Amino acid sequence: MLRVASAFVSSRAVAEEVVQEAWLGMLKGLASFEWFDESVGLPVSVGTGATFQTPPLSRQSTYYYVASNACGEDTSAAVHVTPVPSRTHAVKH
């Protein structure tokens, strides 16, 4: 990116500022995520971020997320989670 910016500005210092501003703009434009336990009623926020670790589950559960970007556009979807039983290994003495 620095090489490209350098082709359009008068000094390396200015090119470095251009690159920094470009990165900041890109990071601000990334979606923010909020996770919920329900899609209607009074959903409770259970997490934020692009990933979400569920609490221990004993049955299939559904979580919902809302992703918002810097332009104010929201996207939402349901994520169905099916727990997989953990394997235990017997140790013989």
C-alpha cells in the first residue's frame, strides 16, 4: 500500500499518513457483531464480536446475531448449534 500511495503524493511521510488513514477507514468499516438468545420479544445480549462461544449446551440451541457496518446497514441471521458429546477415554491401571 505504501508503494501505491507514494506514487500519488510528494513524500514518504505523507504516503505513510495516507496508508494509516486507509487502514483506519477500513477497520471502522468492518462489521460489529452482537449476539442474542432470542430474535423477538426482549432478547438478551449474550456476546459481541465476530465469534461467540456458547455456554455448555445439553440440547440444540439457536442464537441470533446482528452485524452492523459503518454505513449503518444491519444484517441478522440465526445460528443453530448442535452440541457434540465429548469423548472420554477410560484409563486402565
